[in-house]
Amino acid sequence: MSLQDFEQCTPFEFSKIVEQAQKKEEERVKLSWNQTRFLALTNLSPYSKKALKPTDIMEFPWDNNETQVRKGTSSYERMKELEKRITLKSSDDKK
């Protein structure tokens, strides 16, 4: 972005530009890690007795379906579920 473009941006426009740049970088990092995991999978497959899946090699946060919003679940239900998890975690931490 040139200085002139930067000076003409509103704060909202600039925040959207930064947000898109962050998403692009995150996708680049995900692609790199997925490629690394695939290489490890192909290297380990001949030595495994069972068929390996990429998640058997390494799990990433973006692989976890639990964090994705489920269709048909209301916000209220998701908040109650989150409250349960937090309560359970805090009670485990106290032990």
C-alpha cells in the first residue's frame, strides 16, 4: 500500500485491509503445515501396519470440527454448551 493510499483510507477501510492480510497469511501458514504433514504421512506410511490419516500424524487447531459453528444450533445453545465446558474446566483446575 502506498503512502497516498494509506492516507486516503478511513479507519474502517484500513481495518478491513489488515484483516484480509492476516487471513491471507494464516492461509499461507496452514498450507505450509498441511504440506509438511502430508510429507510426513507419505514417509511414514510404508512402515505402518494400518492406513494412516493425516490427523494421525499431527492434529492442528483448524482440524478440530468441534470449534466450528454447527448448523442448526442456536446461539443460546452454543453459549450454554460453552458455559458447561468452562465450568468443568474450572472445577478440574481446582482439584
